[in-house]
Amino acid sequence: MTKLLDRLAGPGRLAFAVGLAGFGVLQLIYGDFVPGRAPQWPATIPGRLAWAYLSGAILIVSGAAIVFGKRARWAAVLSGTMIFLWALLRHLPELTANPHGRVLTQTGKALALFGGAFAVAGSLVAKDGVTGRISRIVNSKDGFLNLGRWCFGAWLILAGIQHFQFTDIVATMIPAWIPGPYFWAYFAGIALIAGGAGLLLPQSARLAGALAGSMLSLWVIILHIPRAVAAADPQRRNEWTAVFEALAFAGIAFVLAGSLRAGSTEQARRHRSPEGIWRLTRPVGSRPLE
């Protein structure tokens, strides 16, 4: 089981990278910022198209960097920072004024994508050969991976709760050829809550990530892609955004499933040891402990 979970990080990064690049393509087509479904560009400020095209190009390049392993860690950090600044932070005033419904959903998606991007970055630290005291300290605390675990776990729980709050809407999204839409709406809500709770518990985080990623991947195939292909304007944009969101979310779940053990428990034990603490704080050029 452990070896199987270890193999999930690579496909997870690929799925997340394709999701990022997909967001970038949508931005070039529609001229608006997509990941996290950020609030609209302020009407009184010029430059909407320039920002949409620039940030879209950054997302496409970041996705390609993660796929090909070229500065992949920093590409993930850049995309996560951009989502944090332009989507998550800008949602907060709206969330304060209206803490439910659509605003809460979009804020949760921005939170998940921001944390997920940093989880992808954390899973790539060792491969990128990043060195330096700051990087070692971050890794010793599992900062990036745990940030992703908490953000994504919280989003899954929120999404599951909303399946019960808006069951009638969720049921309409179940394909017509699947019987019992209300049963599946409730079942998916329970599964999302369980997956989120499992991610928040270190002992079950890997398995929860694998199961959540499998469920989300299945949704991409049987739910989101058919809806996007069948959609007409103006709904087409929303449906393709949902495709790339679900793909990115599945990728985040698989990255966490494949990375948390090696990047979390074992590494934390090493850095809590006297030798590990010395490695983090030693002056440059000093000799190892005898």
C-alpha cells in the first residue's frame, strides 16, 4: 500500500499542472482571471486584459515547468502566491459581508488552489535540489505540505457540507443515466467531509488523499467533461473552469497522498534529533558533529 501511495505524487503533479495550464488558456480566451474565481476586475481601474493575459501566460508556463521539472518548485510557489493575492485575499471582504453561498464556495476554491500549489512545491523540494537554510527550515516543519493539507482538507469539508445545504442543485449535476441523483448527492457530501477530515488527521492523511483524488478524478471523467462538451455559451466557460478545477483538486489530493509520509513524519523525526537541529542551525562551512 505504501509503495502504491508513493507513486501518486507524480500523476498528481501532472494533473495539477494541466489544471493550471487550462486556467491560463481560459484566461487568454475570455480575458479574465480564472483560478479561485476571483472577484471581477474593478471597473474603475484600467488594465484588465493586460493582467488576464499576463497571469494566463504565467499559469501556462508554470504548468509546463511542473510537467517538465524545470524550476517546478518555484513555478508552483509563483502560481500559489498569485492565487493567494488575486483570488483568496480579494474574496475576504465579500466573504465578511456575505459568509455563505456562492462567495463561500469561491473562497474555498481559492483556498484549496493556493494551498495545493504550495503542497506541489513542497513535494518537489528534494527533486529540485533546493538548498539553503530557509528551505531546510521550511522542510523540517513540513510547511508547504501541511499548508496544502490543511487548506485542501478544509475545502473538502466545506464542499461536503454544501452538498447538504444545496442538495437540489447538486442533484441536477448528476448525469441522467445514473439513477438516484439525491442518493449520490448525499453520498458525495459524506465522502467529501470524510476525505477532508481524514486529511486533517496525520494518521489517515495519505489514504484520505488517495481516496479523495480517485473520487475527484472520476468526477472529471463522468461529470465535468461531458457537461463542458455539451455546454453552450454563456455556460461553456463555467463548465470548462469546473473541469480544470476538478482536475487540479484531484492532483492536489494525489500529491498529498504521495508526499506526506516522506515529507512529513520521517523528515520531522530526523529534524527533531540533535543532529537534525544542528544541520538546520549550523554556520556555513562548519564540520559535522562527531
